Amino acid sequence: MKRFPISVVFAGLLAIGWMGSRAAQTGGNGVSGQGKYRFRVLYTSEHLPEEARAVLKGAHGGFDVDLRTGKGETYFALKGAGIIQVSSDLKKTRMLETAAEMKNTNMHNTTIWTAEDGGRYLTFPGNESNRVFTTTVDGKLVHTLTPPAAETELGHPAPKDYFRAGGNFVPTDVEYLDGLLYVATGYSKLDYVLTARVRGTKPFQAAWFDLSFGGKGKEAGQFGTGHGITVPPGTKRIDVADRPNSEIDRFTRHGQYISTLKLPEGSFPCDIYYLGNLGVVGALHGPDRTKGAPIYILENDQLVSTIMAKEELGLANFQHVHNAILREIGGKLYVIAQAWNPGDFAVLEQVN
């Protein structure tokens, strides 16, 4: 039997111990996905501030990215912690000072947008508080949109009748386009996309507007659960993730139905995020519910890669994926993803 000097053996044990520690942090050295869209774990929840890690198990939200030239920060919020900012190079995370009425309730998603006067804002749907909150990019609360009053004109009789009868306002996502906030309400029996007009920012003013569309159902332009809402960059299109119907429904900014992007049956898409001709979809379930949920990568609306965070990357808490976004840094793609029930966080890096 070949013998090695004790110094070599000791160095080898140290190396094994370091690799084992890193594998524990990153969920192993696995790779998941197909073709050029394969990913490994870069960061896990250990990358987050201590305040965020303390409440991460209850995570039930989503991300957005500041796409302005020279920026690139990612934002999201956690109940009990507040707003978190991820640096543009993904290497750092920090907490933003957050108003108590936002910090102590759930922010179900995040959108970042630019007002007509150039001001930059974050808007969060508070699904537990029945409010929509808007802050500056520093986290300062500047506006709270409350539920529509009983006689508010919302552009369609069904939402007006719903609120007149005492229906609950449960926002699940918000987007901004041409002066309007588009608000999905899929956690309620209403399930319409409502809109509010931003009337000004100095001071910030917004009020419900007479445009709404969707509603519960399986017909074209209706939702089983209208969960996430997205405006693809450079377009004036509204995309709504229809979770139980495994599809993305597309509308004009006036709420006119355009088309449907079908996803694998049983996938329960929570939202879609676009980066150029790519899209990423975090799914609550996969077609095979004995496995963790997939993260889908689309290219020109075609499914080109399926990432299995739990089975193939060793991220044990990723039984359900609630949100995922794409970043491109230095010619390489990154996926930032959030799990739900239990909540978790990870950053995935493209494997060349």
C-alpha cells in the first residue's frame, strides 16, 4: 500500500473539510438545466443579512431589478425584516430602513419603476394588509393605496359590485406602465386586474382608475388565479401569470386580451420575468408533484431549460418556487430565486 507523508495527509483532510463545508453551504456541487442554460448554486440564504435570515422561513414574495444604466440592484421584502437590497454584482446584501406598517406584514412581490418626472420608486402589494405600498429606492414610504371604496368606478361592473358587497381587496402583484399601477388580485374571489392612476409624486398621489380586466374563469382572458403581473421591458404589454391554468395571459395596456403562452401542464407559474429574449418562470408546483418545483428558462417563448433546485441542486427547501428573476453580469446569467413554504433564497450561476 502506498504511504503518504503526514503533512500531505493533513493537507488533504483540510481540503476535504473545506469542500464539505462549502458543499453544505451551497447544497452540493450539482448542476441543473439543459444546453447552455445550466446552473449551479452560487449563494444560499447565508448570503442575506441576519435580520432577513431570521424570518426567511416565512418568505412569500418576489424580486425586481433596477435596470437603469449603471445600476442593477435587486430589491425584495420579508415580513418581520423589511426591504432588502442585493448589490448589482450580487456580492453584497443589506437591509433598508422600512416603515413599521410595511415591515410587519407580507409584501407579496416587488416592482421598481420610473415616474414621469424621473423619480424612481418601489411598489409592493401587501396581500395581508390589503394595501399597496410605494417607497423611494431608499425605502422611504411615500404612499399607501387603500382598498377601493364601495362606489368607486373601476371600469367594469363586476369589481364595483364586488366591493359594494364588501369583497376583500387582496393584491398579489403590481406593475407600472404609462402612469398607471396595474394590480393583480388573484388571492380573492374578484381576480380582476385593477388600475390606479399616479397623479403626481411631489407629493405622491394615486387614485383608483376606471380600467379593470380579467375575472375568475377558464375562458380566454380570465384567470384561475391571476398571481404575478409583468410588463416586458420595451413593450406596453401586460402579462399575467395564471397559476392553476399553467399559462401566461397577455393583454394590451387597455386590458384587451392578446394571447396565451402555455407552460407545462401542472406547473402553476407564479410569475414571469424577462431579460431580452429570455424569460424565467418560478413555478409553485411541477408536473410531477413528488419532486420539487421547477424554474423554467424560456428563449423566444420556447422552453429551453428546466432547473430542478431541490432534486438536482440540493436546495432542500425549494419544494415550491414563488419567484425567480434573471440577471446578466459579465456575459454570464444568474437566477435569483425564492422558495415558499418553507421560504428560502438562492442565487444560481450559469455554468459555461
